[in-house]
Amino acid sequence: MAAPSTTGQLREKLSDMEIGDYIVWKYDNTISGYIFGGSTTGYTEIPLTGNPLASMPLKYFWYVIKVDRGLLIADRVVNNTITWDWLNSNKFVEGSPRIISETSGIVRSISGGVGYADANGKLSMKDLGLGAFPNNNEYDKYIMKSSLGGKATPNDDNVWHHHNVFCWAKETPVLGLWTTNKGTALTASSTSRIVRGFESRDDNRGVAFTGSSASQNYIGFRPVFEYREV
């Protein structure tokens, strides 16, 4: 599989990265640790729609892209069939503190909004195809709209691999938010959580919600690494 299709550079160190650059993010289960950069020999690349949590290889990798100062977003969903509840209980929603290749930060979920946006950027209870509210959420800001400093095309599936898979967002949708799925009306409840993705599907425009305990092979965890950049 190819690296993300940006004109940024593949880097070996976080300190060398500029917006639009990318780096290998590895996990080695034999040492229970994350690693940035280095050789991928002996590591299995995660498929572009993720790998089931129950069958993860011992050593695996994907890529992560620098989108802003102190902020990296994975180029794909890494774990699928994973529930929001599992992510939350393991602190991967708001942030699990980690030191990765000598850099302290948190591994967490992406923000994706709490509802739909209208033409004025205000809250709509119905999907108008204008992204999520508030519109400064990370999914819309970096994946849907950012050119990564002129190094990529916004909403490019060759960069983010998001057109055929959802990722869990951090947020609980506004109660009463509604959508349709195959002609059936669905209304958000207190156990619903926002998912983002599947922009290629006719009946979904990128903002949706489902139950926090849902486990599906088309919903997964897109890791974010947030760190203090000096």
C-alpha cells in the first residue's frame, strides 16, 4: 500500500516535520509500545479500512500526517469493529498519555462535531450536506477542508482513506438530531456517538451517529497524537 498522497516528505523524526509531512507510526506488542519512524521490516501494514482489534498483528504500522502545530492525524482507521465504549474505557477518546520516541503527548480520538451545520455555520438538526457543527471540528477542518499547507487536495481519499469507512469522533450528538439510513429515520439519544466518513455513499454525507456499543467492520479508531511543540 502507498504512503498518503501528499507532496510532503516522509520524515524520521517529529522535530523535522512540517505541515503536510508524514511519518511511520508503529506499534510493537512485544514491548507494548508505539514508535515513530524507522524501518517497517517485520511490521505488517494496517489495511486502509482498518484491522479488527481481536486479530491485530504483534507488530504493525500505518502513517500519520502533520496537520497543525503539535497535531498529527492517522491517514486511516487503524482498528475496526472497535466500540466507542472500549475507546472511552481505555482513555482513547479524550486522551491516553504516552511517550512516543521521546515525545510526550496524548493518543486520542478526532473531534467531529455534535450536529449538522447550516449555510451560516449554525446548528441544524437535519443533514444539509455542509459538514458538522461546530465547523471548527478537526474532521472538517483538517480532512475535509485543509490543503495541508498546499501539499494535498482537501477531502482526498488517497490521503485520508475515509470514503468507505467511518471513524469514531469524540462527541455525543445533540439530542434529537436525526438522519435516515436506507429510508429509515433515526434519532440521536444519550447513548449515541458521532461517526465521520463514508463520503462516497449516496445516503450519507459524512456526518452520522450510532450507538456507543456498536461494533462494525466499517467503523473504527483513527488515532490522533497531540503533543506540545516547542
